[in-house]
Amino acid sequence: MTWLSPLLAGIAAAIAIPTLLILYFLKLRRRDLEVSTTLLWKKAIEDLQANAPFQKLRRNLLLFLQLLILAAALLAIGQPQIKGNINAGQKFVILIDRSASMQSVDEVDGKQMRSRLDAAKEQARALVDSMREPTKLKISADESSDEAMLIAFDSTAEVRQQFTSDKASLRAAIDAIETTDGPGLLTEAVQLARAHAPKRIIEGKTVEGLSDEASAVTLHLWTDGRLSDAERAGVSPQDEVVLHKVGSNESPNLGVVTLRSERSFEDAGKLTIFVGIESTDRTPRTVDAELTINGQPAAIKSIQIPAATVSRTGEEKKEGAEGSADARPVTEVVKSGSGGVVFQLDRYEGGLATVKLRTPGTDSAPTGDVFSVDDQASIVLAPAKKLRLAMVSGGNLFLRTALEGIPTAKFDSYATADFESKLRARTLPEYDCIVLDGYVPPAELCTGSAGLPPGRWLLLGTAPQPSSGMIVGLPQGPAKFIEWKKDHPALRQVNLDEPTIGDLPLVTITPGSSSVAIANTDKGPGIVFVGSIDTRAVVVPFDVSKSDWPFNLSWVIFLASSTRALGDDAAGSAGSGSQALQPNNILSDRIPQGATDARIRIPGGDISPLAPAPDGAVVFGPIRQQGVYEISWSGQAGPLDRQEGGTAKRLYAANLLDEYESNITSSNVLNLRDRDVTARSENQITADRKLWPWLLLAALAIVVFEWFIYNRKVYV
């Protein structure tokens, strides 16, 4: 048991108890009686007269009851409480996961079910209620009030309440947290918590971000454990991390985790839509996948998905035995069962394609599915078209022959001098993609935001200007590809196991730049994607003629895939094309210059105005919901936009499409960078129990009883 204000209670007791006794002494009265003489009994009653007041006090039931009332009230002033096992320090941080998986409805609330976020918020409110409140008088640091800060996070993090001891403000901030449809990442949330850590004084100097043991921060984390970057998140050694797990590790979920489309190179009217589905159900499942285009049913297929598999990791500690210092706690790992379906259509028009999962033979969601966010996904389909392609080279006949084999609407070849003169004079025809062979335009012509002129580019044996964030150094010798992003549009169906690079230059990518490696070798990046609002490029920095890649089938496939991906505004895959988004990302695009009355319609129908930049750039977000977003404006429409009267419209599809987030099985163990944290079980989470309300109720009950006794003595 602890006392929050013992000094205040002691002072009150020192004043109140003597006052009550003095009042009783003053109240004592003696009756006047006439007697014949006191001579015979004067000595006999002398001692009794001296002790009479105390004798009366010992026989006074009302005084006894009033002392009990006073004692209960004084004890209540001391604010006694029984300490729970939520170890709230003087300062602690409440971190609540608001990512998509926290929408799973698998938490029991009486006879009903509730979402994981609702359960987390209730437990967080209980923690706030257990905080020590401010007291007027303090005799030690232990009597200071607790303070808490609230951080809500998904793939981003934000402070919802700074450090405060105001419980009402904390509870209101907790109640205001809502889930988003994006994935969950922990690193930014931990960094934000550390940035607000108390200061530490070392030899008279204040050091930000450090705290001594007396004021170490306790991080209370509410999550289901679906945090893909947890092993990269680190906390200060002196800080404590308390994991409060929500959700079940046996909850079933069927969800769409991949969705992409592509058109045949030979016949652009042949459209193929690929759908990947995963299930956390521990029994095999059958589900229908329904495809609609522009809201109209197009096809439906049944899919068999195998059962999820369960494995155990870590080392189980035996009683009486000491485990290894590096041993990890035992945890269950559930690997989702996976399946897929392919829709093949004859369609030249564009549109909005949506895939929904259904219980076979019905229009309802999959049976037992507790997570609905990933039950459907959408993509924006580009209309069929053949590319307008150009090549700039010093006479590479081998490359020209390969490019001429790609079905195109137009193919032109330029010498470097001719191309540069047309670029300077702004007389270059419009192309969907331009291939630069060992050449890059001079810096004064690279007016785009990624070290190149605005447009789509495939660079072979060269690199964009350093402003792109990609810096090419000296040759390093032969190299082999070791891994590449198979889901990137430029590398679809491309196998890089066999090619050997003759001489790979050192490639350095500036962190936070618009450049990202999409294929890595044993000596660094081998293929780089550069993307910005006005420029997209796939860069092969080594001389392809000094490798055996041109003699491999994957070379021709790479040329076709990369030019198609660059030349198609709606490549039809998450992460490529400006019209495919993921929740928590920024919607950033360009509309025709001179457009007016630009606005965006978000899922649910709300409309917000947009302010295009002079070059037509528009930015909105971060977006929090998945679904279809529509930008409209008055003015000219782009080649892939819809024109309705004088209004142009462009669609964007935001989808979760995250297999880690769709695996909603919660984890009892969170593996951080510097420690493993085991979740507290539900029956271990108990807040401090305050006793002063019960003491006041007891005092009130005694007051009622004392009133009853008093009335009996008066009227009987």
C-alpha cells in the first residue's frame, strides 16, 4: 500500500482529533444538588472528581463513532492505494498502434466482440486512471505526480498529447484515436518517444534525450505485434518497455495481398489481371474472387487456399535450468496459406477494376473473417496502346535490333548530336519512353527533379546527373546479381540469375533521394529506379556490351518490361504508376497546366479543394483510407483521363496489399533491436486500486449510524 499525501493527512489529524476532544471536555456539565454536608465524603470523592471527565469520555458511544468518522476522513485525505502491477514511473509514454490490423474484431467484450483498437484504448484509459495525481504538499520525490505522453502510430507516428498529469486530457486524446488502413511500423514511434525523453544532467551540462534511472521513461506499447520493422527499432538501455498484446493468434483472415495487371506485348487488347490471396485460417478454405470493372461484374472464380502452418521459435526455459544469454522467448509463428487466381480479358478500354472476396455462392464476406480491410482491392486500368519509343545511341546495332522487336506504334533512332539539338530547340516529338545508350543530356538540359529532363527514360551504360541522388564511381570489376525486386514493373518475369557483369562501377545512392536500387549485385546496386513527380527512369549503370546479358533471353524481356513500365502511366501494380497508392502515402501527381477548380473526392464522398502549382503539380495527403480517389478539374484532360463536358477526371486506387499486415495473428513476443519483450497476460494488467473512495463511503455510513444513535438518546 502507498500513500499519495500522507503529510497532508497527518497535519489534518493533528488539528482535528484534539479539537474534537476539547469540544467534548467543554461540553461536560455538572448538576447542582443540595446535601447536608460534604465533610464525611470530601476525601473519598476527591479522586473521582478529578477523573470524572475521562470516565465520561470512555463511556461516550457518540464520541467513539465521531472518532471513527474522523479517522476514515483523515485516512481518505492521505489517499491510500494498493499498487497494481502496471509499473507507472514518474514519466511514461503510451504508444497505441492504429494500423489496419488493429481493426480486427476478435476481442471479447462481455457478450459482444470489439476491435483490437477499442480493447487497447480501454486498457490505456485504465493505465491513465492509475496515475498518481498532483498533491499540494510534498515531503519527497515519491509524492510527485505521474506524467504521460500519448503517441499514435501506423507507418507514421504523431504525438497526440504531450507529457501531462491531466487525466482528462489524456483520456480525451486516447478516445480520439482512430484506425487507418495502412501498415504498422514501430521505428518512427520509438524515435519520437526518445526525442521527448527527459533531460539528463551530467557534470553541470544538460544532454537531450538521456534520462537517469530515477526518471527513466517507461514505454507502454499496445499492439497486436504486426510490426514488420520491430527488429530495427531500438530504445535506450535504461528505459523499460511494457508490451500489452491485443488480439488472438488464431483469428482467421482471408485477404488480397497482391494485385496487378498487364497487357500482352503482341496484342495490347489482351488484358491479364493477377490476384494473390492469403489465409491465416488453420484449415483449408475455399473462397470466390469476384472481378468487377467500373462497377459491372466481369468474372468470378473459385480459389482453394491451403491451411496456414504454425511453427515455434525460441528456447523454452526449463525449471531450474539456466538458458543461454542469447536465448529468445518461445513464440508461435503462423505462416499464411497462399493461393491466387488469374483473370484474362479482351479489353481495349481503360477503367477501374475491383476484386472482392466472397463466401462461395453468396454476396457476403468470407465466413469467420475478422479483418475486412483486405477483402477487396482495386486498380486503375490504362487503355490499350502501343508505345512511342525512341533510342539515342552512337550506333549500337545490337540494341536497335532488340528494340525494333518490341511492338510499338512508333520507333525512332537518334544520334546524340541530333537528339540534343532537338531537345534544345524543343522540337523533339512526344515519346512514351526514350532509351539512352551511353549518353545523358548535359546538366543545363536536365531540368527535371531527378537529374534528367522531364519524361520517361531507360539509361544503359550511363547515369543521370548527381542531383538524382545516384552517384557513379570507379569500376570494381566483374559482378553477379544476387537479388532483385521481382514485383517491380520493370523486372516482371525477368530472371537475373545467369547474367555476369563484366565491369560494374561503384554506385552510391544518397539516403532519402528519389533513387532506389531494384536489383543488387555482390558489389552493390546493379539496376536503379529513379522516380519523381515529373521524371521516371530505369538506370543500368554498367556497359551491357561488356557482359553476357545480351546473349540471355532475360535481356529482351527486360527491355520490353522496362519500356512498357516506363511508358504506361497506369502500370497496374502497387508501388508503380502514379495512380496506385498505399494508405499513409502522399498522393502526388501532375495535371495539365492551366487547370482550374481542381478538387479531390475521397472514399466516402467528401470533396476537398486542391491548389495546383504553376507546373500542374498537385499534392494531397497523407491518405488514411483505402479506396478510390478522384481528382477533377476544369480544363484539358490528359491522355489517360476521362473528359465529361468541360471537366476532366483522373482516378487513383489506394490498397493495403501488405501480406505482413494481412497476417493478423497477434504475437506474444516483440523482437526489438536490443531486447525481446514478452507481453503481459490479460490477468496481469491491474491498475492501482484507490482506497479513499471506500473510506469516504465508510465515513458516510458511520455518520448515518451516529445520527440514528443520537436520535434514540434524545427521544427515548
